[in-house]
Amino acid sequence: MSDTPAFEPRIVAFFCNWCTYTAADLAGTARLTYAPNVRVVRIMCSGRLDPQFVVTALRQGADGVLIGGCHPGDCHYQEGNYKMLRRFHLLKRMLKQFGIDDQRVRLEWISASEGDKVQRVINEMVAQVRDLGPLALVGKPTPHPDASEKHAAA
Amino acid sequence: MTKPKVGFYWCASCGGCEEAVVDLHEAILDVVAAVDIVFWPCAMDFKRTDVEAMADGELAVCFINGAVRTSEQFEMVELLRRKAGVVIAFGACAQSGGIPGLANFTSKAAILANVYEDTRTTVNPHKTYPQATVQVPEGTLTLPVLDETVRALGQAIPVDYYLPGCPPPAKLIADAVGAILAGTLPAPGSVLAPNVGVCHECTRKETKPEKMLVTQFKRPHQVLIDPAQCLLAQGLVCLGPDTRSGCGAACPAGNMPCTGCLGALDQVRDFGAKALSGLASVLDAGEDAAIDAGLAGVPDPAGTFYRYSLPASELFAKLPE
Ligand code: SF4
Ligand code: SF4
């Protein structure tokens, strides 16, 4: 047996309040078990998902990011999920240019009644990212404290 | 009264920022009258030993342009940081990595191989690469070493102010010099330009629709550009809404969509991701195929959105192969 613990991916999930987060709640009350690797962040709408959240999560240690929203046509705010879909297309293309595997960032439409889909998608994604291994971004030089902080400290 | 001592230095840069100082035209004479330029290797004959001979803090202000990519540049900016009371990152390269920062999409090894072996005009049978030190009969010769990645100035040394732009517009430079001389610089860490978007200053802003909808992004060579209408509304990739103003929206005025050189507004953490978000959001398409077709006019998203800020971005560089 090897001493190195098996790699356990960290996935940050952004779920919209009205559909996917409710579905995750349902999965919980229905006692559906899924992989414990996901940290869920509730946002009001998938359209609120700023791509900055995705790159920041990846920089701060996420091996993958899962975005969940209402099915097309079902958005509580009419078209937030369509906005997300457009950003997602462009973001995926850009992440590829950074050498980031397609499977690390995933968008799923999950309605409030689809607790079982939450379970399936999370388990699938955790398995895929586990196979990919840790996301090894190039270390970013820590920004030197601005002189403002230098002066404040003095 | 003794005049404040000022220095200018350049690192990984194109020379455009040096040119921008000269572009002050007659106003540069006022600057020269008010300050003592004691270090400016691009324009006058100064040596590193001149800087080393200065007392710490002797330079009132040092303007540094260019990104940091070599061991020599890092030594110089550390030295200048010690000698200067105020360091101003001058231009996009110093502020956020700029055009040289795009090198973080490739690797040092790939760059060296391309330059010293792969280009068609290179003949290098012994695979001679530059070395940090080499012995010759006369002694040891040394060369600066290329870093693995490109850094923005603020990632190498603490920076007091940022003067944005590629290069910084003459007005922003003149305002900054004025503020230095009058002692009215804002809080350290500030960007010395207004915290509003380029659209704010754009001559086309009246034609920018309330609800922006674009069915197809296009590249400038593919369309006859209407000289009065908002460029984004015409489907051109104009980053004006996401980019800090201070340039007088000179590019849109010249029929050229904004490419984002003045960088992010204060409230933005990652310029590229934010600009991508804004652009994709105005696309008027709902089906996957229509979305891809509409976005086909953005063939190189990473290069488009991080053109001036890759090293300052969250992702910083491409993943190693
Ligand atoms: S900021 Fe622009 S003008 Fe200045 S050195 Fe960099 S590329 Fe050249
Ligand atoms: S042309 Fe560009 S900068 Fe001018 S108003 Fe339109 S989007 Fe803004």
C-alpha cells in the first residue's frame, strides 16, 4: 500500500437559489448521498455567476468548478441562465487556452425537483476530476503589499 | 529650494512609454524646469553606478515602465525601490504585465528554443544558448538570466502608484507630475486615472443602446464601421465598458474599438474574466449553435481579454504542458 493519501478533489459549486440549490436541499432531505468533495455557494441566479468567481476559485485551490442553474425557460429572472450560458461558452474556450481541462468547469441545468440529478452530477464530476488529478496552476507571485499597506504599517 | 530628484527606468518594454514622456511636447520643459532628472538611461547617459552612489530615498520619485522578466530588471527595480521615496508603475506593462506579459502563455524553454534553434534563419549546430556566466581568456563574462515567467512591477517590488495606459496618455502624465509637485497625490496604492469606464468619455456614448443586444461579433476588418454609432452596438469587440478611462476614448474616436489598455476599474479583481462576462452577456442568442456562431468573432478570448494583464490575472500563466 502506498503512503500517499489518494487525491481528493475540491470542487466549488455555485448553485442558483431557485432551482439547483433547492434541488440540493431536496437531495439532502431525501437522504441521497453524494461525494463530500463539493463546497456549495448559493447565488441568487446563475446569471449572477461572474466568471471572476471561477478563476478566483481555481486560483484559491479548487480543482474544479460546478455551476448549477434553472433549465432554459425556467429562470426566475427570465434570462439569467441564458446570460450564464453565453459566458460559459466563451469562458470554456478561454480556459482551454490556459491548458485547463474541459471537465474541470461544468454547467448543469438542475430544476428544484431534480435532487437525484444533483447526486449524479456531483458524483460524476468528482470522479472525473479525481482522475484528472490536482489542478497545478503556475504559482502566482504574491503581490507585494502596496506602499499604502507599507505606510499604514509604519 | 532644491528641485526634487526624479528617475525614469525601463524593464521589459517596447519604448513606447519613454516616447510618451517625450510626447508631453513643450510641457516637458516645465517638468525639466521643476525637477532634476538624475536617472533616465533611455534618454541620457546614466549608469547603474550613479544610482548605487545615491543615498537611500534620495530620489523623490522614480517612474518605472515595463514588466519584470530578467534577473537584471529585478536587481534594478529593487535598487531603485531603495533609492526612491515614491515608485510609480508607469504604463500597462508595469501595472499589470502588458504585452510582454502575454509571454506567460508560453514557457521560457519554448521561447529560447524558438529564438536559438527553431526559427528558419537560425543556424546553431552546437545548440549554443546564452549562459549566465562564461569563461573567456580575459576572465568571466556574465549575462542576465531570463525568469520563468513575466511579472508586473507590483509583483516584484512594492509600488506606490499606477499610471495606466499603453502608453499612459499625456494628460494623465501631466496630471500626475502636477500632483507630485503640488503635493496632492491621492492615497498610496491608487491608480492615477478616473475610476469610470471609457464609455464615459466616448463621443459615441449617446448612441449606446439602453439594452445592448448583439447577434454576431465581428472583427474590424470584416465591416465598414459606422463612424458615429457605438462600436459595441455594431458588433465590434469594444472593451470600453470595462476599461478605465483617462485616454479621452481616443481609440473609439478613431474608429478603433477599445482594447482595454488602461486596465481594470478599482472594483474589478480580474480584468479578463470581467470583460469576458460583459461581452458574452450582450450576445443575443439562446441556442448553443447560435451562441458559438455569434462568438466566432472572438477567435482568441484569452489574448483579447488579457492582452494587457495576464501576469496580474488570477490564472497568471498557462498550465505547463
Ligand atoms: S505599456 Fe505599452 S507603450 Fe508602455 S512599454 Fe508597455 S507596450 Fe510599450
Ligand atoms: S464605442 Fe465602445 S467606448 Fe464608446 S460607448 Fe460604445 S462601448 Fe463604450
